[in-house]
Amino acid sequence: MMHETRVSVRNGAYDVAVFEGGEGEPLLYLHGGWDQPPNAFCEELARSCHVVAPVHLGFEGSAPAADMLEYSDALYYHLDLLDALGLGTCTLVGHSLGGMFAAELAAIAPERVRRLVLISPLGLWDSARPVLDVFAAQPKELSAALYHDATSPAAVEAARTPEDEDELVTHILTRSKSMATQTRYLWPLPDRGLSRRAHRIRMPALVVWGAEDGVCPASYGDDFVRLLGDAHLEVVSGAGHEVHLEQLDQVAGRVTAFLGVGGAAPVPAEPR
Amino acid sequence: MKICMFHLMPYRWLPQDFDKQHHSVWVDIPSRLFDPALGHVMYNQSLDELEYAAAMGYDGICVNEHHSNAYGMMPSPNLMAATLARRTRDVAIIILGNSIALYNPPIRVAEEMAMLDCLSGGRIVAGFPVGSSADTNFAYGMAPAILRDRYYEAEELIIRAWTDPEVFSFDGRFTQLRYVNVWPRPIQKPHPPVWVPGGGSIETWGWTIKKKYVYCYLSYSGYKKGKTVMDGFWRTAAEMGIEPNPYHAGFLQLVVVGGSDSEVAERYGPHIEYFFNKMLHVYPGFSDAPGYRTVETVKARLLGLTTRPFDRPPDMSWKDLVDQGAVIAGTPTSVTEQLEHMTRTLNIGHVMLLNQLGSMPHDLAMENIRLCATEVIPNLRGLWDERWQDHWWPQPLAERRQPAAV
């Protein structure tokens, strides 16, 4: 089981919630907008790695993101975060917004990232294949984009709202904060120039996508593979944007296989 | 009391099944629904209506800013204010306002409003709205999470640009300028009165009071629903030790006047229903982007301490709208009584009347303005004056030039 710790980043400037658990190689997990740790996927990875999953600034539990005015502020913040967590080098896994951050981190500090896993990352934009406007989408539309099957256990869990009135207020405010924070990086389009820096990402990389991703179409997986030096794409069927939660076993299995942990031999990356 | 006419300049020719056939009146409304020749008619008639209100004795005329919106067709209120400045003489020109966070650099607003103040002889009110989410976030692409911070910084820069006699440098988080030197300067000193149109965000209450600006609540839901917001403003004022001068506040109200209740219902009813049921067909996802409201306001709303301007049930009838106070309607006597009740209950010194709305044709709007000006406004004007002074009204030059005849 993962446990929560507090980490001070940039000499006390930011107090950050971090969920940690498991033994083995350090794995930094950067979450997206709808899978704030602790989550089932991190728990699963913690069976074979030492998972470190910080909560982004501006999300419930961590310091506000008020200083993240420009995108570069967020990039430097993540370098500071690596330092604060004592992660000289690590395996880096990111999803959605966290996938965008992970790719950026791998581009600015490639020497610190041994292997990279991007799970339906954001960060690229093609007007012919628009990423869903998640900020204008109504709850039903968004849920359908996040989860392929509304009756899957992960979708049901995500749709659950507390019955207690005070808890409900907290729940709404927590969600409201996470959505608001995402607008800093994803508004009006989820593209901050990653494609101009992605050529620096040369470490072995795995890109995972849900075949029915309604937020960011799976075809963006090909773009990521094309931009990265040593990456391959695995498309998982029966899954929306939250592919790692909806098809937990499959995605965790492919990730651990790629990392060569949990008994599996490392899968060699495709030669280019 | 000051009574002003507020105009949205709506496009009156949307199809009757607009709300069934289209996604939203705002942000992504199809451009093929707009006929520029009708736009020509609409702008000129709308300006005629505002100029007529001025000639008939309204204290002020109000313009405002919306983007990609069929019911509010003034992307640039300053253009409208400029033409009104030339065609009117004494009336206050209330620009409600410029969404100052959108302009880069924001001194553009300081410059244009200074031009307008000079042009009008010191008759302008400078409105500084944060701006609606649909306008600022969706139509103009400003990230909701930083909009408010940009707004505060822009206000600081504009006020300093108007008041600092020296050229200065500005090192903001969003705007950096080596040389700030607004030229021309406004006539009104230290600067034109600032009014802040709010949409029910609770932090705007305290901020406008701290800044000594007028707080205006501009909603279409009328005075009964608007009371929650105005009560919040006055409660905040009391907590901050500020006396309840009604001129510290402004309020927008839809008003139609006629010979009898049934005549009013018959003549205005369909046009008002058109506004609420067709023109306020705003896709809910565009009305409130995540982060547009602060966590404090979201929480206050959950607790029922404030409300938002676009909440509306579908398909409201004329009777619903009258009952809810969304529209004040009736004979001059009845409208006078209702408006007096409204201003006293909400404690409002600056009342803005929406006299044209929805598909209301020009002739009917002109008649409405005439009846308000001749049979309603004179009965209300003295309200408040025995006790309160308006510190937020334009102070024009005593001697003003008029445009020469062509």
C-alpha cells in the first residue's frame, strides 16, 4: 500500500503531497487531471517498483500553482521536484497532463530519465484531429471520453460522488481545483511547443494509448513515436483516455514488461 | 438616482427554432446566420435608440463588450462610445466596459478611454469587467486560471498610466513596459469614475469596495434573483465599515412600459420570450470554464451565498418572467412603483434599464424609451438625493464643443 508523505520543493517554497510505496527501482509517476494519486495503477506498479507519485501544484493536497505563470515555470518546477525527491535518475511514467510534463522533463533532463512511459499523454495538437475541449465538455460527454465502458469498475468508481453533504462540497471543490489548474497548461490548446523539444528524448520509451480515447485520439500515439528517438506504441482496446485505470492489468503488465520488472524480461525497444 | 439606458445590440433575426437547431448563441454560433445588411440596420437603429434616450433625458447610456455573441454585438464598445460622444451633448457615456485582462498591453484601454474622455468632454465612465467566461476564456482564449491575476495587474497599470505624471517603467508578471506614457490623458481627474460589472464572484465585492469603485450586477434574471448578489455586496461593505451609499452600486433591469398590463404582455411578451428562450441559449459548457470562478466563489455558490448570471430554466413564459422579476412590466405607474421598490430593496443608485431586448423592433423600443423617459424616470429621479451624494458620476468640462454642422 502506498502512504502519503510531504515533500518540500525549492527550499520550502512549495509543500507537496507525495504518495510512495513499493520496493525496487525508483519510478516517478506524474498524474493527469482525473487520476490524482493514490490510484489503483500506482498501487499496482508499487508491487514491482518503488513508486513515487507527487500531487501536482494546484491540485488538492499540494501547494497552489499561482507561481506557474509561464510554462517554463512548470518545467523548472519539475527539475526542482526531482531534486527534492532525491531522484538522481529514475523511470518516468506520466499520464495525460502528467504525460506532457514527463515528456518535457525527459527533453530537458534526458540524463536523469532511464526509461520513459507515456500513457495517453497530451502536448501535441493537430487541428484536423482536435483534442476534446475537456473544459467545455459536459460531465456525461467527459466521462464517455475518459472511459470506454461506463459500466467498467474504474468508470463506476470515477463517477461515484459522496452522499454526505460536506464531503460532497469537498469533492466538488477538489475536482474544480484540478480542472482549474489544468487550464494553466492546456488552455486554449494543449500544445506548448513540445514537438520542438521532443527530439531530445532518446531513452527507451513506451507509449500507451486507449483505442477508444475520446480526449486525445489514439492516432496521436503515432506522432509521439515519430518524435521520440526510441519509442514504440501499444494501443489497448476497450479503453478510453484513462486506459491505465480502465484496463489496469493489461497496462500495468505492458509497463512492467517494458521496464523488465516484476519477473518479466525487459522488452527491447524497436530499433529505428 | 441616476437612470441609464443599457443596450446589448442584439441580432434580432435568429431563426425561431434557433435553440433547437444550434449549439449555442455564444462562442460557436454559425456565422452564416449573420446578414451584414441586417447588421447595418441593427447598429444604426441601436445607436438611434441610445441617442434618443439621451435626448429624452436619461442620465446615462451604456455600451458593453461581448465576443462571438449574437445577443450582444459590441466586440468593441469603444467604437460605439466614440460615435455616441459626437452625437450626444450632456449624457454620461458609460462603457461597461473593457475586459482589461484581454488587452496586450492593457494601456491600449487607458489610451482609448482617455481619447473618449477628451472627445466627450469628460463624460465617460470607465467600466472594468473581468469579463464573462464565454468572452474571455472561450472566445478570446485567455486561460481561466490566470484571468483574474491579469485583470488585477491591468487595473493597476491603467490607473497608474492615467495618474502618474511621469513616464514610468512597469515590471508586471504579465506585462512589461519600458516606457509607460499614455498620451492623451483623460479630462476627469484623477481619472474617469470606475465601475466594475460583476457576475456574482464574491471576491469582486471586497475588491471594488477596497478600490472605492462602483459595483454593478449585470444579469438578466432581474431584481428578485439579483438580491442574493446585492445583499452579498452590501454585507461585505458593512463588514468593511463602508456606509451603504446606494451610488456605490449599479444594477441592470429589463423594463417595458405600456398602456395596460395586457397591452404590454401582447406587444412586448413575444420579444422578451424570444430573448430568454432563444438568445440566452448558451451552451452550459461555455458559461463557466473551470478556474474562471475562484474556489471561494464556487464554495459560496454551493452554499447559496451567491448566484451566477446565466442560470435559467428552459422555455419561460411571459408570466414566469414577470413573476420572477426578470422583467419589470406594466403601466407607467406600476413600473415606477416596481422600480422604486427594486432600488430601495437592493439599495441601488445607478439603475440601468434594458429597454430594447430580444427581437423587439425599433419602433417599439423607441416607444418604450419615450414612455420611460417621460412617465417613469421623472418620478424616480429625486430618490436618494436627500441623503446621498454620487461620487461616481462623470465630471465633464463646463464648456464643451459641439460637432460643427456638415
